[in-house]
Amino acid sequence: MLNPEKVLKKYVPMTETAFYILLSLDEPRHGYGIVKHVEKITKARLLLGSGTVYGTLTKMQKDGMITVFADEERKTVYERTDIGMLILATEINRLKELHENAIKYGGDEDDHQNI
């Protein structure tokens, strides 16, 4: 198993694609289930292609962030590992800090309406 610190340095900050794939594994899902879940929670703003999803899943599995939960009817079902949960929690905390600082230092909402 890889060192969690090395995996953290490799993934944080995360790409939006990796973030949403890992976030979608709040329950075991197969690749197509991940695609549909990301589409739903982003209101179709982010549409993931199967090549992108399976490439990212393969990389995450190699890095110990996810594991195969089950093989069902020719569909591989994935779930997060402890390292995957640590990476996701770290990224969520980073995003919360970004959001808080954007609100605190980003100026008034009214300042940006004419942009």
C-alpha cells in the first residue's frame, strides 16, 4: 500500500473529475452509476465520458484510494478505501477554506453582477 502522504501530495488539490468520482463513491457504484450520479448532482454541468471515468478509477485503484467491492453481472463495483476517504476529507476542507476566503475577501456580490 502506498504512503498516504505521497497520495495526498499527488491528488490534493484534486481535479474536478477526480473529486466528483471519489465523492460519488459514498456508496459502492459501478462506472456508469458514477457517471449518472455526477450528472445528477452537478445538474448536468459535468458530463463524464467513460474513458475519463475508467482511466481515473484505474489510477485511483492503483494508488489505493478505491477498491473493487464486487464484480456483478460484468459490472465492476467500486468503493472508497480509508486512504480515499482521507483524501476526500482533505480536499473538502481545502475547498471550504477557498469558499470562506472567497466570501471574506472576494468583495460584495453586487460588485460582480455586471461582469
